[in-house]
Amino acid sequence: MAVSARSLAAVEDGVTLPQFRMLIVLSTRGATKLVALAELLQVAPSTAMRMVDRLITAGLAVREVNPESRRETLLTLTEEGRRTVAGVVARRRAAIASIVERLDPAHRAALVEALAAFNEAGGEPAVPVPEEGQAETLGWGETGLARDL
């Protein structure tokens, strides 16, 4: 949590952690209906609407008419919203990479194995555990993290 909080610090005045979660959902799913967004975030639609209103006011998201059903609106990120997500994710990846690099190889391998088990228990898609010295395939090397944890 501390790494996430520090990586969000640069935009902290404009975006709360729950709002950032919404930005992440919009960045990964693309245009999304409010009800679906509320379900994904496990909040009431009225709460999601207030969060969306704040993100729109901040210039990070917009409402658009659904081209398939003119009665519906979709929520999408603005270019500034995409830059905000990319910046926070980059800072978080760098912070996590710095921490992981300080681990000795045995602990690093154990961490990768534990995270793979955690993902499996949480119903996430399986990620192969790399061979000894091959942790880079999961993004633990210089190339950055493979997932946005």
C-alpha cells in the first residue's frame, strides 16, 4: 500500500486512491457504462457517479453517447487521464522494481512463486513461474513489471 500511495503522491491533490482505481478500470476496459463501472469497483452507482463527476471536472474522464444505444452514456479517459495513469503506473513499477532488485535471488524466486500462487487463488490467469535466473519473464527485471499491481 505504501508503494501505491507514494506513486500516487504526484497527483494526490487531484485524485484519491478510489478515483485512481476507477481510472485504472477505465484504462484497461476502455469505454464503460456507469453501472458496470460501479460493479467492477464494488461501489453503489451513486458513489460511482460522484467519482466520475470529480474525474470529469479534473479533466481526466469524459461521458460519451454510446454509438450502439443513444440512450446510454459511456465513460472514457481523456488524454490527460491516460497520462495520469501511465505516470502513476511507471512510478509504481520503478518503486517495486527497486525493492525487488534488493532481494537476494532466492528470495526473489520465492516472491515470484508466491505471487503466482496468489494470482491463481484469486482467479487470475496463470502465469508461468520462470526458471532460476529467468525472473525477467515476469517483469521483475529492468523491463518493468508485467502487471499493474
